[in-house]
Amino acid sequence: ERFETLFRNAPEAISISEFASGRFVQVNEAFCAMFGYSAHELIGRTALELNLWSSAEARVQVLDELRAGRRVLAQAGQTRTRAGEQRDALFSAVRIDFGGHECLLIMLVDVSERVRAQQQVAAHEQQLKELARRLLTKEEEERKALARTLHDHFAQNLAAAKLGLEGALLRGGRADKSVAIELPQTLQRVIASLDDSITDVRGLLAELRPPLLAEFGLRAALRHEVEGRRSLGAGVEITLHVDRADTEAWPGVRLAPTTEYSLFMIAREALANALLHARARHVDVELQSDGAQVFIRVRDDGTGFDPERLNAPGHLGLTGMRERAALAGARLQIETEIGKGTMVSVASSAGSEQRVEHRQ
């Protein structure tokens, strides 16, 4: 009677079956709930008939272990419910005498949620490793690009200026009229070379950290980016909308620098993709805040693309936007359809805002 009470009320799924035939003799309520059958439907039938085991070999293996005198305790396996759902379980089994017959008692613990959580953690860890690898690769590529720019432009311009100044110095020792004519010309070439270097350095610094973004924030930086794209005269209408309800708040509210930079770079990449690849006629850039979140949306009426490509490898622009959003703790959404344009939306919690003094 005590066994019957424990058996029936146990939270674990428990079944008793004939050792030889495998036919169920008794099952508790937890077992019925786990598999979706009533006790009447289970008793007299076997797990193999009902397809409760993920594989027929699993039961044979349990029986072989017990025949060999070994214990089966908390062994991982998979079961299948009436609805066909595969579940992960830990099962323990023991041979018992039940009503004068040799039987098999099996106790199951459903660990599907635990296994799923472990898989999600493992997948997340793998994603973090992949993200770290990509960031290191990207950092190395950016360093190489920076080195090439410094060598091909800045260093060569400085070398040319140096040679020009050295030549002028040597010619300055001659007391003839030609020096008076050549020296100003040489100095003009040196000045022009230095002007080119200054322009290159400013452009490089703007790529690394847009100055308007650092000084005045997203609204000013996005406006400058849009105006700069318009000035290229590509025949595409580009509009910028700033949420009127929050316009007055923008000058005094700034996001954390890393968040601002990530959101701006995502918007810049989305705008560039729309202009370079989408063959769009109109691009709409929106900057909004509802007090809880800050949103940037870039919509175009271009060609769009197959949504299946969003998760395909090799699209560095999309990958870069995802990585920037992940690093900033922002949410990135990309909606697209062939022939119906693309919308890139990124949202960041206003919890990352910080009050700063607005400088005119």
C-alpha cells in the first residue's frame, strides 16, 4: 500500500512493464502526463508499439545492462510523446518482482528545458567566440588599412615636403637670381603637399570618429551624413526626419559614446547600401525617441533582396551591423523583400543616455 501511494504520487514519470514482453503493467499519472496517454491506453501495450522510445535500440541497451548486473542510473536518452514531440530525459531502471512476475521499473525525469537551455548557452558562447574572432579580424584589417593610408598619402606627402625644403635650403646658399625665382615655387609645392596631408588626416579621423558625432551627437552627425550624400548628386532623394515631439530634448540628451557611434555607423552602412546596391530612388532616414528608446530607421524603395540571405554567410555589411548592435546592446531589425525595398531599424534603450552640456 505504501509503495502504491509513492508510485502514484511521485512527481517523476514511472512505469512498470513485463521484463520479457515489455508490456506495461502499471503507470503513474506523471508518466501519462509526460507522454500524453491515459493509463487505460498504455497498460497492456509496449513502448515500442506506441513509439515512445526514440529508437528501439535504446530499450535493448537498457535490458542488456540489467542482464549484465549493471545499474542503469540517470542515463540520458530521448523519448517521443503522443504528439510526436521528441523530449530529452534522464531515466533509471531496475528489475523488480511485481505480483510474482519479473518486471522492469523505469523512472523518467524530463530534462528537455534544461538541455535546451544548455544548448542555447553553448550556442551563445559559440556566437561570442565567433564575434570575438571577427572583431579581431576586423581590427587587424582596419590597422592594415590605416597603415596603407598613412604610407600612401601622409608619409609620402611629408617626404616630398622634406625633400622640397632640403632642396630649398641647399639652393639658398647660392647668390644668383634663379634662387629668388625657384624658392617661392618650391615653398608653394611644399605647402600644397602639406595641405594634402592635412586633408587626408582629417578625412581619416572623420572615418575613425566623425567629429560632429563626438561634439553634437546623433542628430547633427546624421544630418551632416545625409547632406554629404545629397551633395554627391547621385539622383536619389534622401530625407531626414527627426521626431518633432522630442526635437527640443535632443540637444541636451546624449547616448553613451560607444552607443552613439554604433548607431551612427549602422545608419551610415544602411544608407550606403541603399545608395550603392539597392538602386533606390528615395531613401528615408528617421531619428526618433519615445523617452524609453532611441530609434534610427533607414528605409529605401530599392530592389530589396531575398530575406533568406539575411542569415547567409559572406555578407560583411549585414554582419558588421549585427556586430555593432550586439556590442552596443541595441536591437537590430532588417526587413526586406525582392522588389519592395529594405528597412533597417536599430533601437537602443534610453537607459544608456547621459546628460551633457550642449555646445554651440
